[in-house]
Amino acid sequence: MSIIMSLVIVLIEALCGVIFFAVFMPRKNVIRNRTVEFLAEAAVLTALIFLFFNCIKSQVTQKILIGISCVLVAHLFHDAKLYVKVGVSVLYHMKIFIVDYFAIYVICICFTQSAEEIMENPSLLFFPALLSKFILFINVFGLEKIMSGKRSYFGFVSIHFWIIFAVQSFTSVLALISIIKLSFYTVDIPLIAGITTLGVLFLNMAVAWSLRSIAHLEKGTRENALIRQEVEMELDNIKILTQTFNTQRQFMHEYNNQINTLYHLMDSGKYTQALDFIKPLSEQICCALYRIKTDHDIIDAVLNQKDIQAKENGIDINVRSGDLSMITIPDNLLVTIIGNVLDNAIEACMNIETGKVISVKLVNEDGILIFSVINPVNAPVPIVDNFINTTKEDKTVHGIGLKNVALALSQCNGDYELYCDNHFFQFTAFIRLLDYWASY
Amino acid sequence: MNIVLCDDDNNALKILDHKIRNFLDRNKISYKIMHFISGEKLLHSNISLVDIIFLDVRLAEKNGIQIAAALRKRNSHFVLIFVSSFLEYAPNGYSVNATRYVLKEQLDLCFEEAMNSALRELGYFRTLLTFEFVDGAASIYTDNIVYIESDLHKVHFHFSGNHEMRHLYGTLNSIQRQLPSNEFIRIHQSFIVNFRYFIDAKNYCAKLIDNITLPISQRRAVDVKKQLYLFRGRI
């Protein structure tokens, strides 16, 4: 029975160790399947710790050998420098040491038992050890979430799920302490108490794995939403292109007629009339092809496309821009930033009755590309943490427009600010073209 | 105010003239408007007292950009606004320090804003304040102040151009109360900065013209950045 108990304790400790190592050191991917690799690493570590735990009597030698086993496992399955592997192993053992003593301290306080009494009785030691490993697991899992931050898939799990996990972890600790108290009364471990304790522990682990799965699913949903948004933008582009082709076709038809008229005027010697006829025509051609020009092909394409889209909805776009031909920001980022912000402005203008004018500033000033969009609004738009909540039904797709802009800006050394009063909404982005902050 | 309009299209000149008169009458600004239908004639005229030039781009002899470049060599102080039917010249238009490039088809939409911007550049909306400096009282235009720094009981005024720093005895709080709030911002307990010269804010540092770097206090950092972006994002 005691062997099974110690195996369970060592197994949990090894699982926590594997998670802990992965927080600080990237995996080598020695096995293609990540779950199999995780289990293999846990199995090797469990076997080594269990072996030294049961075969070596000297506490000091035992600790040293277990430490070396951790470094060895880290070396086999993780990619990092040796001093990092040693450091992480030492850190992990310090964590175990602190958590063990904390668990014993809690038991001593709660049940007025002395530490010596607990340490001397292997049966009594099982529960504090289990409580300790349980706290260790919650601790390591929490650490994994904190260290990975919003960059990893954990960032996709909502706070709601984390609260549920925290509450059920807390209630599990209470349940464990209750079972331990019950066992202390009998000064023996009833089998049912052992099974219940293990059940609570594995339940927590299952919840933790479920959270991981939720995180993966959420990440997938976000990626799908991104793709759907891109498809929507592509569809818009195709619509605008089709419209432009139709307009061009109409122009071609018109110009054919006009060339015929011109031919007849010149043929009949009416040259002055022919000249008068040509001048407004050339102006018409220039105005028809494009209205916004910055000498940057991608920026011009996006701005003119959005201008056509705005015109269709009775909205004017007033652009103040300079020569942007020297801008070297990746095209995809420019399209995301300019396209999304103008989409939002056009949409906001569609909800107002008069004064549908969007002002756009796109200039390179002092090594900073300033992109600003000002549009009228009916009522103040609530801004929370520099984001606005979408009012559209499909929140998965439409809520991420500004988030995509934020992401794109972060990839080209830029950031943005939002401002809104009773009448106007302003988006301003700074994209730093010269990295003059590098020295600060 | 002396204004020059240059366009080979008489009809366009009339429309623009009407708009300018209407705007300046409303703002009670006295003016004199001169019309030119040829760029060459404008080049040979005296522009030393001209405040604003409205210039068409596609003119018969030379294009408006070339004319503007030649005029700029003689006088760099006038405000230049291009008014054209052709957009393809816009990027080059800004290379001769044009304030605005307005499309004729968008004249109704953009005229007022362009005029306001021109007046601002000409100093029509400047604020003149009098301070009791250590070396005597002086009236100064606030747009000449780059930043103000407090050092114990002394307050130092740093000006643009080659103007020397001046100082007075007082507190930064009392100075801040006198300054127009839409023009200046307190970035630190010891510094007030003019938005006009404020280039960027990042990592609790403010970057100003001439590579001046000042600290931004942690508690003001978020608001300073927001206000700076709001100011520089204005059209």
C-alpha cells in the first residue's frame, strides 16, 4: 500500500516537474506526438525519482541524485543551455521544498499535531504529502499561465473559466483538508479516504487539461474569425474591382463616342471647337481613375478602394497626405491597418444623417508615419482599454477589427490611441519609421 | 491680408474669389485679392507682401509646382495652397511646402479647413502673454515656447530658434494656469511642453525637436500619450 502511495506522490511530482520545465525551456520535440513526448518525459522522471526515493537511504545523496535526474530529463527533452537546465531543476526543488513545508505547517496548525509526529508516521504523512503535491500542481499550472501571458493559447481562455478553476481548486483544498482531518481521528487511512483524495486530485488535473483544450479551441475560433474577416475584405475588394471594371467599360463606350465626335469636328475643320471639346475630357479622365494619390501603390489602392466604398454610401473622404513612396512597411500590415480603420469610420458615418465626412491624415512627420482618421458620431463611443466593443451581431468576426489593427501596428513599431467626444471619433496611429528610441 | 489667386480658368478664379471673400468677411479680416491667369506673370510680380497663394497646378506654360518652387526661393513666408483638378501632382505639391492640396471637386468640403490652417500658420490664432522675467517684463507669443522647466523656485523658458533661455521666479503651476491648455501639456512635475514641438512619447520619455528628450512622469504617461496623439492626429 505504501509503495502505491509513494508512486502516486512521485507521479504527481514528476508531472508537475514536466510542466514546470516546459515553462522555462522549449521542447526538443524528440517525439513527433507532443502528448506522447509529455508522457514519456513524465514516465522517465517518475521512474528515476521513484528509484532513488526507495533505494537510497541517505537523505542528502537521495536529493542530489533526484536533482541530477531532473537535469538529465531536462537535457533529454528540452532545448536550453546547461546552466539553465541546472537552474530550473534547482528552482523546481526549492519550490517542492517550500510547498512541502507549507503543507506540513497547514496540517500542524489545523490539527494541532507536531511536525515530528506527522513525519514519523508514514500513514499520516501520506495526506500532507498529497496536499503538498496538490498545491504544487495548482502552483505550477498557475505559473504556466502567468509566464505564457497573452502570447500563448492560454491568453484565449476567458477570465470566467479561470475563476471557475480557481474556485474549484480552493474547494478541493478544503475537501482534502476535511478528509485529512477525518483520517486523523481514526489514526489510520481508510481505503475510501485514500480513493476520495486521489479522485479529488485527478479531478483537478482533468479540469486543468480541459482548460488547455478550451484554450486550443478558443485559439482555433480566433484564427477562423481572422480568416473569415480576410475573406470578407477580399470579397469587398472583388466587388469594388468589378465596379471599377464596369465604370471603365462605360468610359470606353463614352470615349468611343467622343473620339468619333472629335474626328468629325476635325474633319470638318472646326479645330477651335475640337480643342474646347478635349480639355474637359482630359480632366474627366484623371478624376475618374483615382482621387487619392500618395505615390505608394498599396496605400493608394486601399485609400481609393475605400473612397469608392464611401462614395457609394454618400460619404466623403477628405485625405491629407504627402509623398509616401519611401514607406517600407509590409503591404499586408498596411492593408490591415488602413482598411480596418476606414471600414469602421465608414460604418459609423452610415449611421448619421448629415455631415458624412471622414478626414484622413497620412503623413510622414519627423520619421513617424501618422495615420489619423476622424469621423462624426451620433453619440460618444465608449472606449475601454483602448478598444471599442462591436455593435454587430457576429462578435467573433467584427470585434477583432481593431484588435487586428493593434496587432499589425505592434508588428511595425507602431501604436495607437482612440478619442471620442459627443461629435467626433478620432483614431490616431504612430508608426515609427526611425528607431530613435532604441538608445533609450 | 494679401492673397494671390493663380489659375488659367477664369471661372475657377471667380468661384475661389467668392469663397475667400465670404470667409474673410465672416471672420472680419481685411484683405486684398490679386488674380493671375498666368504663372509667368505671377513669377514676375512682387510677392514680398503676399500672405497666401492659391495656385492651380496645370497651367499653360509651366506647371504650378515649378512656379511654387521658384516663388519659394524668393519668399519662404507665404502660405501655399494648391487648388487643382489633377491629383497626380499632390505628392510633389507637398514637396514645395504646400499647406494643403485641394481638389477642385472637393473645394466645398475642404476650403474652410484649408483657410483655418493657413490663418493658423500666419499667426492669426496666436496667444500673447506677458511674464515678469528676471531681466524684465516681456510679452511673448506662446507658440515660440518649446518647453518650460522648473528648478526649485526658478522657472526656465526654452524658446524655439536662436532665442536665449529666460527665467523668472515662480511656480510651474501658476505658469500653467496662464498658458492655453490646448497648446501645452504638463508631462512631469518639472516640465510643461508645447505640443507644437512635441514629436513622440514612449518609455516615459518625451522626444521634442532638436533631439531634446525630457522625462514623462509615470502617473501622467497615459494621458500625455493620448493628448499627443490627439493633437498630432488633427488634420
